Amino acid sequence: GQSLEQPSEVTAVEGAIVQINCTYQTSGFYGLSWYQQHDGGAPTFLSYNALDGLEETGRFSSFLSRSDSYGYLLLQELQMKDSASYFCAVRDGSWGKFQFGAGTQVVVTP
Amino acid sequence: DTGVSQDPRHKITKRGQNVTFRCDPISEHNRLYWYRQTLGQGPEFLTYFQNEAQLEKSRLLSDRFSAERPKGSFSTLEIQRTEQGDSAMYLCASSLELVETQYFGPGTRLLVL
């Protein structure tokens, strides 16, 4: 089976940096993805890590350590529009089945 | 292409009724996924298709749930004899084969009274 753990909520002020951790247990590992979902909206893809290391995309970066079964999403220069839920997800052995974490709600305050 | 679309966006039904939802994926995407999401939780995998073939179905999925993708384009998800516990957001996503990125539709919010 698979499981993913991430914090339920993080609060930070505008301009700050937030790190959302995700630990996973999988029978097979094919990479860690991150999605953002605003209230009432659809999840949107942010990043994917298949190999160890840091991937940077603008203000967002994602990190993976396969040996530690751990990854994180780093949100820099926080803006009010970053207030949303963030989900980590792993793919099962097959190419089709994904499992999502319960999500981390990020609250950005002025 | 305008992205993944789902219809209807909202559905209210009485317990015991059948409901059917439709998903139109991005046109060139051959993979299509159905998820269910409840408040405060992440999307829960239900089933997925590659072209018209349903390749996997969640073991948690009751026999009351069935999905089709007859021509490898749009898909339908039917729930028979709905129960109050079926109340949730039903999300559809599509992707290209062997590509990690999934594109989600806006979802169908189901309320079973």
C-alpha cells in the first residue's frame, strides 16, 4: 500500500517563505508531484520530481530525497494569491493510478 | 483547446436515484482519470482509462459505480442507487501517456439528500 503525510495547515505573512513537507511510503516509487488547489477550484499541476534534488520554477521549488522517502515544496516571496491547498502525490506502479496526500492549507496573511 | 470540461457542475439528487456525470478531456490526451474529493481531503483515485480501455478501478469503489469511455474521447461516470455518503466533488483529469502532468476539470459537486 501507499501513504503520504503532509501538515494540515501552514500560516505565513506576505513575502515570507513556506516549506511544505511530504513523506511517503510506497511499494514502488516513480516520482513525487505537487498540485495547488484554490477553494472551489480544480487542482493544478505545479511540479514533478523523479530524481533526487531541487527543481525550481519561478517562486516555487520542489525537492526530493528518495533515500529518505521525503520531499518538500518551497514557496518563496509569498503572495496573497498563494493561499490555497497544496497536495503531494505519488504514482503507483502502473502509469495510471495516483495517490494524493490530504493536503496542506496555506494561509497567507497581510 | 479550452481544457477539461465536466457536466453538470452541480447535482442534487435524492437517495436511491441514479446519476451520471460527463467528462470531456483535452482532445489529444489518451489518459483519463476519475477522482472523488471530500472536504479537507485530497483527490481519491476511482478509475482510469487509456483510450477506451478501463485499466484500473479502485478496490474501494462500490459496484454501484461504473465508468465508460466508449470512443476514447469523453467519459461518463454513473452512480446507481446513490447514498448520502456519495456526496462529494467528482473530478476528472486527463493526460498524455507517459507524462506525469494531469489536467483537472472543474469537477461535479454531488449532494445526495
